[in-house]
Amino acid sequence: MNQNLPQEVDRESLSQLSKEELVDIIIEQSKVIRELQKIIVELQLEVERLKANRDSDSKTSSKPPSSDILFKTENKQAPPSESNHPKRKPGGQPGHTGRTRKGFGKVDRYEILRPEDCVYCGQKAFGHEAVKVEKQSVAQLVERPIEIVEYQRYTCVCGCCGNVQTASWPQEIIPGQDLGVSLQAFLGWVNNYAHMPYEKQQEMLWELGQVDIGLGTLVATNERVTQAIEPSIIELSSWVKQTQPNIHVDETPWSVKGVKEWLWVVANSEFCLFTAADTRSRAELEAILGTQYQGVISSDDFSVYNGYPVFAQQKCLAHPRRHFKKLIQLPGLHNQAIGEVFVDLIDEAFKNYAQWFETLDSTSYNDWVNQFKSKLQQTLNQWIDKAGAKAGQLLRSLRDKASQWWYFLENPEVPPNNNQAERSLRLAVTKRKVSGGSRSMERFQHTANLLTVVQTCHPQDQSVIDFFVQALIAASNSHLSRPSLLPQY
């Protein structure tokens, strides 16, 4: 830029120049001034854009909520004045149904407490029948929740026929393994749901039963659980490729020895399948679901899902809402007005869908849909030709992909968001942050399989630990059927 500036001149030099030379200097300086003004405008826009990015959070962008930072002012402020609406107190709100107040639904042991010495006469002559009985159920940690059992298997001779027979090992143990099946299943749950490192698992075993276990045993236990559940994962993976009415799909990055890989999730209210993949490409999607899918896929607006042959798509409306929220803060013609009106429209859509989901009143919902579609079309027509580059891109997407953004209007059984997949990923993201990723693609897939069991058992009201137990027992006995992750209709 400095090379384009005219040379510095003083008053005496200018006075010696001709009129034509002075005009040339003025023209040259005018060009430089225009270029500098253009650069200033571009820099101002860049500064505003950077400020908006700096202030963006999970509500105005695709950043996860865990990345939000609340900034605190260094200046003390006066306490806010009391408003007409008092702040909600922390804890359970009115109408919240408790659990333990109504009991635990079972009692494992009864303990009768009788008076012993009379505080008046010191005798022990209390009657057998009680005049009053008070009951209280309490969940307690028993003294030794882990016990060491030595099984002695006898081989004996039948006194009738002389047959020499050996007793069978109980199902809760596997010959050659130091840990019982139930304890192995519990460690599988602790490792893949509680995200407890092996060192802390060692400390936990010592605290619960003074059991000293090496790291190698814990690693082998986790691998044993992984191998036991593999047939159930294969069964679920094959079943998912068959057409399901509605599935939710999403993906998140995963580090494997410092290289970015991808963890894909396919879920609905009854199952959750995680898959380890090298890329975020269409090939991975087709490997998971097949080259086409005859159900409805809910997803974000990532390009991989655009053009994938499906019966229908519902894109998550929370994503454009965040973009419109950010648009309000960006400089530009009509950006604030466009952002505000479309945030209100999307909020209205979420509100009315939630009302339908709660009441299932199709008549009221359909009446609102007819009004909303007309309002949406009018608003798009009003602003699409007036919008700048960023706003125009958002509005054209809502117009050109209307059947994907607004599919739920005609089919409310499909939600207007991708919450099912995003919530399913939270456990995996926590696992990734705690572990730092995986050391190989094989370990990555093992983690995906274990997370599949955890996230599928919960909506099916299955015990994760019981599932691991059944899988371990079936793996050691080919005559037993393996547990299934398929929904039971």
C-alpha cells in the first residue's frame, strides 16, 4: 500500500509546478484516498465480524454449550431491584414427583428393633406384641459389597452305578477368570458410562472389598466385555439398515493417536448405534444406512445429507435459529430486522409443536399450520430480495429446501429438531474429553460398541450391567442365546 502513495512534497516545491502537474498530483491523491476509504470500510466490517464471533455462544452458533464462557465484570454493581416476579428457588419445583419419599419398591432385608432394658425399672419384661410399629426403608452401603469366594469343585463317585462325575461351575463365574461375571459387568459400566480411569477403578475395588487388581486385568476385562457384546452390535447394525419410520443422524470428531476421525450416531427413541469412521463423507453414511433409505432422516444441514436418497428429511431448525441470532449482531443492510423476524418465526414453530406434542390436539395444530405457512411465505417474499449475502444465503436455504426444513408441519410425528442424536452424542463427547480419544481405530470401534449398549439399554429400560452379564455368560457358553439390543415391539 505504501508504494501507491505519492511522494512527499513541500509548499515551495508545489509553487514551482505548473497547473497541469498540480492537477495530476490531485488526481493521484484522490485515487489513493478512495482506495484507503475502501480499505477502512472493509476493516470496519472485519472488526464487527470478529466481535460477533468473539461474543458468539451455543445460542448464536453451532458451538456446544460446554464451550460457553460467562464473563464477569470487574466493577461491582448494585443488587438488582426486586421485580414483580420473584426468582425461582433452586431445587424441586411445586408439582415435582419425588422418588425416595414413596420408597424404593423393594426390601432386601428386615431388621426388627425391640426395646431392651426398661428405662424406668431396668427389667427386660417387654411383651411380644408391639403396641406401635414405625417403618423406615433406608438404602445403605453394606460392609463388604465385594467378597472373595473360593469355589471348590468336587468330583465324586455315584454309589449306585459307580459313575465318576464332576460338579458344574456356577454361571456367575467363568473358569480361569479372577473376576466374577457380575463384577466384570459392573466394571464395564463404570468404564464406559461413569468414565472412570483404570487407576480409579483400582482404588474403588480396594475401597469396596480390599481387592488388589492389576491394570492388565482391568484392561483385559474391558476387552472381554467388548468381545461379548459384538454379536449384539452386528445384529443392531443390520437391523438399522432396514427402513425405520424416523431416525436421527449426527457426527462428532474423535481423536485417534492425534488424527481426527469421526464418530457417527444413528438413533431414535428406542435405540442408539455408534459407528467409528475415518471420514465425514457420504461413503460413511451409505456404509451405515445403505445407498438409500426409505424412512425419514432428521439431521443438520451438513452437505453430506443433501441429496442422499431418502423418503423425506427433516433438518434441525435450531441451527438456522442460531444463525439468525448471530445475524442480528452482524453489520449489514436489514440484518437485524431479518434476524429478529425469523427468530420469532422459528420460536413460534417450536412453541406450537411442543404444544401439539403435549396435547396431541391435531385440529388446533392444523389450524395453526395453515396460518403459519402463509405467514412464512409472505415473510420470505418480503425480505429475500432485500437481504445481504449472509442473510440471503439463509433465506434461500429456507425457501429452496422448504420440504426439509418444514416437513414437521404436515407430519408432526417427526420433531423439528435433531435433539435425539445430539443428546445421544453427549455421553460420547464426555468420554472423549476424559479419555483424550483412542489409540487405534480398533479401540475406537470398541468404544463405539460399548457406548451403543449404554445408550440403547437406557431407553429400553434394560439394565446395562445385566446386559453385560448376559453377554459374558453367553460368550462362554455357546448353547445360550445372546442378549439383543433390538426394540421389543
